[in-house]
Amino acid sequence: MNTSLDLLSAAGAFLALGGLGAAQDGPSMALVNDMLREVSQARLTESVRALQDFETRYTFSPGNTDAGDWLYDAFRSLGLEVERHAFTWGTQSEENVVARIRGVSRPGELVLVSGHFDSTSETPGVLAPGADDDASAIAGVLEAARILKDYHFQRTVEFVCYNAEEQGRRGSIAIARDYQAAGRDIVAVVNSDMIGYWPSGWERDLDVAYEPVSEWLADHVLSVVHRYVGIPAAKHLSGMCRDDHVSFTARGIPAVSTMDCWDAHNGGSETTPHYHRTTDTLDTLNLECMTQVVQVNLAAVAELAGPIGRAFMPYCTATPNSTGEAARITARGSARISLNDLTLVAQPVPDEPFVFFLGPNQVELPFGDGLLCVGGGLTRLLPPRVASDYVATRVLDLPSLGITLRVSHNFQCWFRDPAAGGAMFNTSDGLSIAFLP
Ligand SMILES: [Zn+2]
């Protein structure tokens, strides 16, 4: 397996066909299908549960602040750039949470995937679980971030969690205004508001709300539905469904909202009966349908951003060490040499000396209590350090490592493990990284 060669051939085909117009070529669709296979209903469920467990995320409640902090930490732990976007209206000050994967060739062009993290109910200060509205979308945004972070894209992807939607789209109005004022080029916004409630008879009846300026984007989403997921779907002019996308379309920025509830606003029965009630909880959601809508959003955004190839690929295996678990190696930051912001992380490992090393080949050979996953002339990142709180980290200086772009670079962590007896040392699994300039 050589991911960097796959990457280069995908990028070559992509660029040869003229850039983003080639988003539907074979290599790109194969990449997007790889991404969609990673969407996890179990993880989406856990995210909705975590969000409703704040009891309320009502804009003026402590739970809202806590939920914002939780989202910030969740993006950070994925290794993404993340920031709080502060805004005010009247005497109120609130924050949106924004995470980012920087684009390779068109970093100034932004594709947003978004939802709102605040909630409301009849008793908003006390209890407003907001599972469908709108933990469902935020869970999808987190899942998209978790998957897309492992890939390179032409354009920058931003994962945006708006605050204060229930007070009149305050957070999205502020983002649209501030980005436009700063001259930031938003190519498209794929927003979601309520994607978890699918009553019998309306299963998978995906609705895409758009404005005239974003009809092409609605058509793109429907095309993605057709090519990747295959569920009933239709586009509708926003009408009463003035969700966060309208904050952008009002400024001429293409934006749509995917949702489960179109007929709710048109006298039908498709919406959740728990809308803005304390009973809008996880157990009322159809998580299988919700997972498919998250796949639609992810594929729409990935194609808009122009997938180039996979940046990070785990391989090989690790054996349990004296912490009781096997150590996994991951990376924070990007595989971009020019950004030079990559940190290797291995955990859990015992609080003992460790060394990360890299090499050109992937092997699986017995080594200490585990396996050697890297071969072909190893480079050790010295000096050894000592793990702390069961985590080994090392900031890489990519220019000094002699990284080249046309071979695969494989990384692994070695650590002492005297408490396990045996060979007194063990290893993590392997991580293959395909670098770009
Ligand atoms: Zn909502």
C-alpha cells in the first residue's frame, strides 16, 4: 500500500481536468466514497447524547457556554485549527465556534458546513435538550470534521457551529457580515437544521431549502444525493424555513439548509411534534436516516472543496501495553510542509521514555512486545522524551526532516514499558502521511 502514490495520481487526474470542475471525476468520487464509509451512526448518536446532556443550550444559559467550550475542545482534540468568533447584538455578547482545514491550492476560497448549537423549549433556562433542533446537525458537523481532517482539499473547509439561532439567527448573521466585511470568499454554505426526525411515511424525505442565489447549490446537493446516497429528496424555496442559510443568501452568498421537516412549515405532518419542547430528545430520532443525511452533507462539501487525496492513513497494529490498551499514533495539524504545524501523538503509553521514528517502507515484524511497522532505513526523532499522563507528543519541524513529496512517509512510536515485563518495550501502530507543499 502506498498512499502517496494514490494521492499523486488522484491529484494529477484532478488537476489535469481543470481543477474544481473535475470534482465528479473517478478518483474524486472514489475518495468521497471512502469518506462516506467512515460516517458512523454510533459516533453521531454519542454526539447528540453529549449535546442533550447539557440539559439546555439556551443562548442565555450556562449550558450554552459549556456546550460551546465542549465543541471547541472536540475540534481541538481532532487536531484542527479552531477559533471562537465573538459577536454582539444589543447588550448581548456570544460566540460561534469555527474549525478549519486549510485548502492546498485555493485557501482563500471557503466552503462551510454548519448548524446551530443553541436550543430552546417551553422552559429554555432549565431544560431544552434540542436533539433534533439542532444537535442533529452539530453532530453531523463534528463527524464531517473527524473524517475530512484526514484528507487534502483544494479549498478551505470550515466547520461552523452558530450560536443564538433561536434569537433570530444572530450567530450566522454575524459570520456572514464579518466574513464579507473582511473580504473572505465564501463559495458555498451547506447548513443543516433538524435532520434527525423521520416519522413513518416520511423516512429519508430530505428537504433542501434554498434561495434564488443558491439554486445551483441545491441542485448540487440533489446530485450528490443521487450519486452517493440514493434517498428521496427535493429542493424548496425557503419560504417559512428561514434557517441560518438565509443569513448568507441575503448577502448574495450561496447557501442551503438540509432538513427533515419541510412540511412542518407548510401545514403537513413531517416535523417533529417535539419542536421547541423539552421532549425533543435522542430517543425520538431515526438515527439511520440521520446518518444518511450527514453523508449527503459530507459528500456535498467534499466535492465543493475539491478532494485531492488522503493525508493520513493508519496501518499495522499495536498490542496492549501496561496501560491495558494498545497505543495509537495520530497527528494534529496538517500534512502541509509550508504550514509546518504537525504534531505526532501516541496514546495511551506508559509514562516512560519514548521515541518517534519514520521510514519509507511499511512492514510488520515482531519487535519487543509489539510490531515494527516502519522499514527501509529508520530516522529516529531524537532526543528521547518521557511520556506524561499516558501521552507521547512530538512537534515536527518538517523542513528539517528532509520530507519529500513523492514517497510515502511512515511514522511509529517506540516506548519503554518495564511494567509489562517481557521485552521491556512496545510500539504504537503505524501512520502513513502523504505530504503536500
Ligand atoms: Zn433550528
